[in-house]
Amino acid sequence: MHKAMITAAVAAVALTVACQTSKPAPPAAQKAPTPQAAKAAPAKAAPKAAPKPSKGFNASPLERKLTTSELAVRNLNSAIKARQRAYEAAPESITISQTLVDMLLTRSQFMGTFKDLDQALEVSQKLLKAHPKDTRALELRAQTYQAVHRFADALADLKAANAIDGKERHHAITNVWLAQGDKLQQVLDIRQRAFDKGPTFQNTTALAAALAAVGRYKDADKHWVAALTDHYRDVSPFAVAYVAFQRGVMWAEQAGDADKGIALYTEAVRILPGYVVANVHLAELESEANKLPQAKERLAALIDKTQDPEPGGLLSELLAKTDPERAKTLAERSKSIYEDLFKRHPYAFLDHGSEFFMGPGEDPKRALKLAQTNLTIRHNSRALEIGLDAAEAASNKEALCAIAAMAPKTHPTTGLKESLKKVEGQCKANP
């Protein structure tokens, strides 16, 4: 993603795990911030780091003062405005379009500004119309298609680019495969070869994501940490918060270690307090750890600052018993936002939408339909877990067993294994 300065372009690092969390992203869907991105002047040190959950585990491996989140976000917003003005003056400029899309996807991923997805898609589509045979335009549209989970379209654009110049574009293609939960061993092999040629921040984080996807969590964590300690030379907080969040997703959601997840999500929001999805994931774990006041306060602080419906949806669940009137208002608000997002980006919010309608949205049949649609475009462990939960919520045994039968025999996450055990007696399915 980006660093804070107005003039710099953001260098791409695959936001591969982003899709494993299901948020559109830049949607690593979705790129990760790199040292090449623009710089801002360092400011005073961030607050005290999150406590370590276990001996030898370090949630805050980077010992360096970073630019404050306030300055970094303000500079990113200013950079976007400046680039939008430049784009209006030269809409067919490939360089300007590339930089603008990178910035918009960065802000969308961290701040939940989903209108930025609309503009990023529009810019990339117009650029390709102006330059139909330029591989850079095809790559840019593929990037935005991945951000809104149009994976088949992204692969088609990358294939078209390959037909023009013969280049394989392994990095971009493996991003899509990883987001889909497809060809995981091939993804790992390709990324290992890239890393072996010479480690960088980009290929180290890419390898970490691939290792996590095949269940090699300790190896993955070493590479996530090394990406910062050995290859990150900047002062922007975006890349550092991104790594903390991805480590949290891996440990909490894939490996089933909530303590490490809490420490890492806490680190991510310490560095970047406005990081919406990190706050939501942390609030989920806080509520499960009997820290409801903290979770409620965290979510309430986000609702008016983001276009993401998830904070309001989760808060409505947490308030259902103590404040049903407010809970209903929040649920209705989140439902309205989801309906609008489904119209604009039909595939980007299927997983979170399914979870919402299983809970405060109170429509389990619709939740199942959304989950089943999601499974037509991706079949990673998270998509399968949501599908199983939705089928149970809808009391649809036929769908439950059909989804269980789709589970991979290799590399299931801890959560998926547990979900399959629950339905084993009904469907006799287990990885």
C-alpha cells in the first residue's frame, strides 16, 4: 500500500491474505505497503506496544519510530486529492491512473472507504478503453477486479496481457489463486523461487502468505517478521500495521490461537487506530474473551467514520440483549449499506454479508444463498466455514453436506477442521 507522501507511487506487494479474511481489498485483494512508497517525516513514538501472549513471541518486532497515524492518513488523503486533480487533467495517463488506483485501494483497505473501490474500477476501465493493447492497463484492471473479488475477470486480463508480451506475471496470478484458495502448492513453489533469487519486502510477505495458506504457520510468521526487520526501511505505519494484521489473521483465524491474534490485532490498531477491519477482528476476539465493554466502545467509535457496514452489524449483535432498540437501528443501517454494496460490487462482500444475515440481519436463507454464491468464486477454508455455518443456520442439511464435501483434503485451517467435525455425524465428511 502506501506511504504517506504525496508524490510517490506505491509499489505493489500482494495483499494475498487479505482475501483470506474476505475483505475487498485492495482487497489483497489488495496490495501491501512497501518501502518504495512515499515518505512522511517521522514523528513522536507510538504508544506502548501490545503485550506478548507467550514467551518468544513478538507482536512488535520493528524497533523504529514511525510516522504518526494522523499524519500518514492526512498525507494519504492529500495525495489522493492531488492525484485526482492530475487525473482530471490527463485521464489517459497510465502513470497517473496507476498511482491513483493504488492510493484509492490503499485507503479503502485500511479505512473502509468503499466508494474508493468505485472510482478505482472506473479509472482502470477507462484506461483500458483508451489503451486496449497496453499490458499496464490490463494489469491495472486486473488489480481492481481482484479488489472486488472478480477473480475470473482478473485472470482473463492477466491472460490477455500475457498474450501480448509473453510475460507470465506470476506475482499477480498467484495473488488471485491464493484469494480463491486454488493451486496452493503451486503458489508456494512460485513464491519460494522468487524469494530464493533475492529477498525483498514484497517477496518475503508474499512467501509468508503462501506458507500460511498451506498451514506452515511458524515458518510463515518468521517471514512476516523478517519482512519488517530485514527488508523494511521506511517510517510509514501502513506496511507495519498491515503485517501485524496479517499475522493476526493467520494465528487467530487459521491456526486457532486467539491470544496471539489479540496481541497482533492490538498492535495493528496501536500503529493505525483507524484500521477498520483490524478493529473489527479485535472486537470479535474481545467479545469472546469477556471484554464486552472494550469491544462495544471500539466498534461504536468506528461507525460514523467508515463506509464499512461490519462494525455496526457486530455492535448490533453485542447490544441485542442490553439495548435492543439501538441494536435494531444499527442492524437496519448495516443492512441498508450491504444492499447498496451488493448492487455496486456483487461479489466483494458475499462472505461478510452472509455472516451479517446469519446474525443481526435475521435472514438465514439469504445468508446461505450468499455463502453458496461465494463458493462459486472461491473455495478457501474461510469461505467453506461460512458456508457450513450458513447451512446450519438455515437448517438445510442438503446444502450442509454438499458444502462439507467440497472441503479440501489438504491444508484445511483449524477452524474448518472444527466445523467439519461438527457435521461429521450428519454427512460423514472430514478432511
